[in-house]
Amino acid sequence: MKPVLLVAGTRPEAIKVAPIIEHLRRLSVDFIFVWSGQHYNYEMGRTFFEQLGLPEPDENLNVRSGTHSEQTARAMVKLEKTIHHCQPSIVVSEGDTNTAVAAAMASAKCRVPFAHVEAGLRSWNMAMPEEINRKVIDSASSLHFAPTRLAALNLLFEGISPKGLHVTGNTIVDVVNKHKDIAGQAGEELLNKMSLEKRRYLLVTIHRAENTDNASRLRNIARALGELSKEFRVVFPVHPRTRLRVAKLGLHRLWKGVKRLTPLGYWEFLGLLINCLTVITDSGGVTEEACTLRVPCVTLRYNTERPETLMRGNVLAGDKTRTILSLVRSQIRRSAKIASDSSANPLGDGDAGQRIAATLRNSIETDLRIVEPDLRKTPFVIYRLLRERQVPHLRRYESLVAFDKFGLSHVPGEVKCRTSLLIRSKNSRLR
């Protein structure tokens, strides 16, 4: 049986593939682990391997930094060679990074099925490099592991076949559930070293290009953090990119009271998150962790590809200083209510890794392949946009995408055409 080729290259990817590796091992599925080296700082990568129990990579591509095109191109060239050498049954990658898009494109070019973990996330912001990556990756994928129903709906609306679509939950829930106790202990030790009290400090992370590479945005955020540091202890593990930009722009004077740390290991960071009063971030992964832990979150963005977190303790602040201050204070007032929320986690139940690994094994056993379709008798796809009155039972804000019973990727010869029904209510916005 040919192995699974699992590709990762950044700290968030390392976190989220850990449950998949764990369950592939339990199912005795042979895999090859390739590390792209997109994150090459030790604290940003290697420490996480140790804490999450990840194996040493079978291969390190060492693509390092560069422009988006340079980084993606280097990864694609090296991954193509790796795929030809290893002859995997399936290539798997997670998320929306340059590593993931390179893996998807190299896999498709080599005619090896690609499986996308965390498929279907959409921010609708094409100025965001990650959004471009998401759309390209999903277009090239044979298996789509959508973390939520909303993510699955995004894929269906874009014409992705339901045949390879699986709603699995988010693997971050698996990771947080597994490590929260030991992370809590690590967090308490760190708090003691820094003379911090539980629920008496704010935690900050900033790393996205739309904030760090925009001088006006970064200045507004720095100003807000400086103001907050006059009222609260503010703890900020600083990303290397952010540190360089702050130094270049001379913004340190705006946040003199902020406690700045070097990047932390996963347990230490998760421990700080568990015990903080509110987290201020532009990280998608941190919003998911905060949602899972019921920690109030203020996201320094104008949109999010994780709208489920807005149902459970997260708010979008953008970059205006006054708005950030107002929402942080509001979230602090709501902290007790958010912490006591007993509703089910919208990101999943903590068994995503098991579901993904089982589906990968089944796909290998059924010999999943990229094949040339025979459309001689069914050359057309027919789309029908229905009005609300044509579907009386449709609720006011409900959106539905329906496919014929065979799915768009397989239609028997006796069927005259393939049909996709796109049904939107009059109050829904067409995307």
C-alpha cells in the first residue's frame, strides 16, 4: 500500500496536523512527513514538535522566507521531486499557507489526489494572500475536510462535488482538549515567573501582513496597546516579523508598558491563553483556541474566515484605536458570561483527527485516483437559480446548494445532464 505524504511547514500547521498523525499511527497507515521549512525559527517550529509529540520530518525542504511567489515556487519544485520519489497514494496538507498551496498544486500536477484539511474557509477578502491560497487549494483538491457546516456550504456553493466533501470538525479542538491540563500548569509557572495573576492581564498576538506591513494600522494597534497597558497588564509574545516592523517604524515608544516576550512553546502560550482576561489577536488559530476555551477574544481584522467564533466570544475590531479600546473593555465586562457558555463548540467535538485519518485510510483502500471523466454523453452542467416562491418551505435566511444524487464528479451514461440547484432566499446575498 502506498504511503500518505503529509506536508506541513509552519507552526499552526504543526499544531493542527498532530491529531491526524496520531490517528494515522493508530490505524497503522504508513505516512511520510515532509516539513517545508517555511517557519525556520526554532521557537516557531521545533519546540512544537517536542511538545505535540510530532515525529522528526522524513524530509526538510528548507524553503525559508521570500516573497509569496518565491516561497511557493521553491516549495513546489522541491515537493514535485519528493512526490515523484515517494510515489504516495494521497498528499495531505492543512490550512492556507504557501506550503499548503504549493503542496496542492504540485500534487495535482503529478496527478496524485490531494486532501485539504480545513477546507472551505472563506473571508471574502481577496486582498488577503491566505484567501487566494484557500481558493486555489480547494480547486485542486480531491478530498475536502471541512471543519464546519458553514465551510462545507462555501465549497458546495463554489461547485465542489459532495462526493469528496467531509465535515470533520477542526483539529484544533482535538489539540486543545488533549493539552489544556498540562498547558494550564505551564501557564501557571510562567505567570509566577512574571508576577502575573490569573484573569488580571491581556494577551496579545499580531503577525498578519495586513497589520504588520501597513504602517498606519500597526501604529493604531500599538497606540491602543499602550493605552490598555495603563489600565491592565498586557503580555505580548512578539512574532519576529512584528518585532522587525515595530523597530523599523519606531513604535516602541507607544507601548512602553507592554510586557514583550520572545515566541513561546505551545504549552506556554496555551497556558497564558487559558488564564488571560481577554486575548487581542489577528491570528485565526488563536481565535479558534479562544473559542474552544471560552476566552473573550478581540480580533484585529475587518473580516474572518472563521465566523463560527463570532457565535462564541469573539468580536471583529478592525484597526481603529478607539474601536479596539471600546471592544476590549466590552469583552472584559462580558468575560464571565463567555466563560459560562454551555453551548456546543461550533468548531467540533474533538474527534476531527480520527475522522480525517479514517477517511484517508478508506480512500487508500478504495484506490482514490485522479481520472479523466467521460463526458461524451453528459457534456453540460445545468445551473438553476430558483426564486424563494418556488421553494415554499425555504426559511427566510436559509441558503441551500443541491446536487443531483450522483454528485458532480460521477454521472452514469443514462443521465442526460448534470444538475446543480443553487437556491438563495431573497434576503441572502449572492457571492
